[in-house]
Amino acid sequence: MFKWISRLFKRAEVVRYKVIEIKPPRLSQTWSKETKEAVATLSSHPGFIFLVDRLNLQRQMLESKLAREFHKDLREIDYLQAGVFWLGYIQDQVAKASQLPNARPLDAMQEEEEAFRLIDASIERIGMEQPQAVERN
């Protein structure tokens, strides 16, 4: 009996190494002004918008599965929660980097009035009185 226990512990002492090959890292690019501008232009690219929407859809599907389906064990729940968390994290990072508009756009009338005011202010008037502000009711 003692020999059997000693053999059991001797097997546990054997150290085994596993060789894992990894890809060499790519050259890191600095976050320069040009890089920021290039990434900011992605927010209007149709392919980029599709990918961001797909991330959002995938996160919503995982949330739905987590909330509405029966799970066979806690590991499945952990995987779903991790998926929801990391997809949300990726969405936040992409939105911050590309400055995706999260707020609602301005009202079209307000935007046109602001543009009109800017154009009107840039006009040089010669021999005219300064225009008076028009009040709206």
C-alpha cells in the first residue's frame, strides 16, 4: 500500500513542458494625429458600420440567450456572460477610437439656421445699416 502511494506522488513530481508557438508581434503604430484622423473616417464607411452593427447584434443575441434559455451548467452561463462583457468592451473601444456619434443628430431646422447665421455673419455690408435681429413668435 505504501509503495502505491509513493508511486502516485512520484508521478506528480514529473515536470512536463509544452512548447507553444506564437506569432511575432506586429510593429506597434503610434497613435498620431494621422492615425486618429484615419480611424475617425471609419465611422462613415459602410463596411465598418456593418461590422459595428454585427457586434451589437451578436451581443444582443448572447444577452437574449442568457436571459431566456435554459442552461445545462454554470460554465455555459459564464461563457455567455463573458461574451456579453467582451463584446460590450470592444464596442466601447471602437466607439471611442472612431468617435461614432452616440447622440441624436441636431434638428434639421436648427442646423440650417446655424449655417445661415454663419453665412450671414461672414457677409460684409457696405453702406447699409446693421441688420436687426428678427424675433420669432
